[in-house]
Amino acid sequence: MPRSRPLPPEISAGSAQPTTRRSAGSGIPVRRSTRRDVLKAAAGLVIAGSVIGRSGHSGQAQSMDPYTFMRTMVATTQAGQRPGQPASGLMPVISDGVSWSAYIQQPIKEGQDFHFTCEFDSAWIILKSYGHDLDLQEQLAIVGHDLSIEPYWEDTASGTIVQGGDIAEMYSGDYDENVLARATGNAVRKVFESVGLTVEVTPERPLIEAALLRGEPVFFKSTVDFLDWKAATWVAPDGDEFPVVLTNDHALVVMGFNEADVIIRDPLGPTTTNRTRPWQYRVSWERFLEVIAAQGNDALAIGPAPVSATNGRAINGDGTGGGTNVGES
């Protein structure tokens, strides 16, 4: 049952005032301004005990070695499957000394548009790989920007609560100033659908693997550098609740996998919390699944436009933003 939405801290009733804070989150960008549910059915897959057991306070997470869970790879844009191209029939890609079951070409976005625009930066990577170039303002206009409340958080007896906008339908918060600003995959999916791409909710490993084998990159909600998190509950104005991480929220792209690891494309780049953060790296399946569970198993496979929508032609990207008609040279 949705809990009633508490009043903001400055007007809350009673003598015991909730604690409202902000945090540095992913750090201050080193170069330019960067960096920054799915459906409720997917959120239901979260196993509360495992999420709470692995959670860490944001300060502890940012004091961890940023390479605790990730291993740097050489960033490539033209190796492997074109977006929308099945892995079957292709020679496996050998990268970082191992063979990959799926390896999808994805462009590199060198830095985020603003501190907390990771959802749109990662969406741009996938859009561009299919030949679409929608900038931040175009994407934001499609997703919607909920400014009815600027998100803030409280420590309560029942846990950490974030009061914010309707992140299931729109982006909530100031994307340059508020570390809590974000959207879920269910809101971001609108940008993919606006250009005719297909979207499938993929909250489990078998669905993610199947999508990658079809050549479909996966957009998902994560933590920065896959580090530990502080679990929180986001409460929307209508009382709907969503499991989230507090101050190290991030959005990324899965572009490949093998039995042990997944390959990640990250638009964040160097910041004060990781001055050598790579554009491409690998993370174990175990850690990947733990982290997406903390975000309500928020993952979406993005496929090419249906043949019926392209006048009988299957359109695939080439990994660098160019579209290719299958069967044509």
C-alpha cells in the first residue's frame, strides 16, 4: 500500500525533524559538465534481503577503489555485430584475451551533457548506433520533465525516502544541480519508441542474453562504477513507490557478454571520484545482477524498427550512427 507522502522537512509536523541531505554522488567532472522503474512488475523481482545486505552508504561507496568491480577494456566501435544483427553465423569476437558470445558495435560518447543526464547520454549511445541523433533537449521534450517537486531525501524510522516527481513517466529534478535527479527506463523508453525502435523489458539474465544475441543493446539503471549503494524508496506525488539507489544513481549500456562477464559502455568519463574511468569495461554477471536488482531490475533491450515499419527493409545500424539496409552493400 502506498504510504502517504510526508511534508517537506521545513514544514513537517512534530518536533522530530527528518534529516534532508545532498551528496557529491559520482563526483565532479574533470573535463566538461558531465554525468550525470522500469515497470512495477520488474520491480517486484527485487529480493529485498539481498539488496539490503549488499547496500552501503554512499560515502562508503565513493571511498571504495573504483575498480573493485570493473576491468578496463579497449573501447571499440566497429568490432562484432552491427546493432540489430544476430550473433549467429558470425565469428566470436576475441577482446581482452577472451571470447564473447555477443559483442555489439556501439559509439562512444565522451562525457555527459550535464552532471546528472546519464539516462539521456546512454540513450544517445543506443540511438546513434541505429542512426538517430537526438540531443538532450529533444530527448527531454519526449520524456517530459517533472518540475512539480525538486527531489529531496529523508532518513526515517522505516528507511531512506526520496520525495520526487513521477520518474516512471518523466525525468524528475534539476539535471545540473540535484544528485537525486533521474528517470526510470519506463520513462526513457519513449525516446526509443519515438524513432520506431522496439523496446523489450529485460529484467532477468536469460532475457538480457537473448537480446544481446539478437544484436539488441540493453539500456539499464546502475550505480556509478558498480560500487555499493544506499538503498532508498522513491515516492512519487501520487504515492507510487520505486526501489532506487540514493546518490550514486547511473544509467549505462550493455553491449556484450560471455559466460562470466558483461561488457559495459559508459558515457560518464573521468570525474573526481575516478579520474581514469574508461568508456568500455567488463563486470561480472554476479555483480551486474546485484546492482540492477537494487534499481528494480530496470533494463530495456532496444531493437531495430520492425520490417513492416521500414517498407519491407530491415534497417540495422553500423555502430557509428549510420543505418544499413540488410542485404545491400
